[in-house]
Amino acid sequence: MRRELNPGRYKIMDTVSRSHEPVLITGKRSNVVLISEEDWSAIQESLHLTSIPGMKDSIIKGMKMPVKKLAGEIKW
């Protein structure tokens, strides 16, 4: 869903986008959380990758590997 906000709200959008900190917007009927599009995409990618069997363990294993053990050149 895409909606345009009134011009006074752009300051909040800019702050959220720059800081990468979510903002809780409370209302009389419900509350919402505002996050940047970049952060939303990162969350979606993380959820996708961790849903692949074995991917989470593979990523953790790779992060623990010392840089010196990595190949100097990728052989395609």
C-alpha cells in the first residue's frame, strides 16, 4: 500500500531514513511503526535467507572464518 503524507511529515521520514531507527506512531485506533524502505528491504532479505534450510548455519560459519583462510582469488 502506498500513500502520500502531507508535507509536514517529510521531516520524520528523513530522520528515519538517515538514522535507521524505527519510529512508533500512535493513534486513537491503532499504532504503526515507520521504518525506511532500505531497512524494510534488509529485513525482507534476512527473513528470506534464514528461511532457506542450512543457510543460517552457513552464514555463521563463514563469518567465523579468519580472513587469512579465504581464497585470494575466486576461480569461476
